[in-house]
Amino acid sequence: MGLRDYSTEQLLLGGAAIATVAFLGVATFGPGWFEPDPDWGVSDGCLGGLEHEDVGISYHYHPSLKVTINGNFIQIPANTGIDQSGCREGMRWIHVHNIPENPDFTTLHVETPDRMNVPVGAFFEIWEREGGPALTDNKKFDVNNNGVSDWEEYDITMKVNGEEENNYESFVMEDLAQIELSFNSKSV
């Protein structure tokens, strides 16, 4: 039986079945293939300032971040990422302007010259709450700034718009995303 013996309808149905099985296989066994690669260099970007050439802004959006340690809200200081070392009189591509009226979530301003995959961990670098080069690339949270990976001190959960998320530091932020990070001390 050759290909000519099948109707166009049968060929289309067979092709659709193969495509569906392939999609389900990739979605089940390789969901990470659909995740964008984070642009870690975004934490070094600076808008204006004394040390950098002024670049235009093509993308400007606002995710928000809530951080708690053992149920206590941690306030991200106003002007985080503004006029800091390496970006004097300028703003990092991720920064905070002021403390919001709703203290639960802090609005992050992401302003980049091109479309970039901005990870939440890059903001932790700007906030100076990452553990530095001694820690692995995807385990850098150091929210209490004591030089010890929070992964050793805390059980960490993350929700984005109320849904569990497990990419943590490498999670790529989107406009209006509400990101909740909870750090709960591990039992000794």
C-alpha cells in the first residue's frame, strides 16, 4: 500500500496525530525547552550616569516583588539600583523608585534598550542580596546578606501570580507579574 492509496483527509489526520504526540512528548519530558534563557548581564546595564554611555529605552515594564522571611515582610529600599557603584548618577536596567502605598509588593522598573529575558535573580544582584561567585549560578539568593546561600538556611517557595514556580533566580519576569518569595528557616 503506497502513499497514493490514502486520502488527503487520512494524511492530514495522521500528520495531526503525529504532531500532537510529539508536542505532548516534548511538553511532558522537556518542559524546560519552552523556558527562555535568562539574560544575566542585565544587572550590569545602566541608564545614563557618569560611567556609561546613555542608551535609549525600548522596553519598560513593571513586575512586582514581595519577599518574606519567616512570615515577616522584607521592605526593598527606595531607589535600589539608582545611583549605585558602577552606575553613578544613573539607573540600573532593573530598579526601584519609591516605596509603594501597598507595602506588600514593591514595583520593579525594568527598562532595557532591547527585549531581554530579565531574571528575578538579576534584581537580587542589583539589590546586593546574592551570595557572590562562591555559590552556583542558580542558587544565589542571600536575602539576609550574610554571605550564606539562602538555600542552606531556608526552605524557599516562589509563586508568580499565585501559581507555584520553581525556576527561582532564573525566572524571567514579565510585565505586571506578582512574584512572591517566601524564606522559612529550616528545622535544626
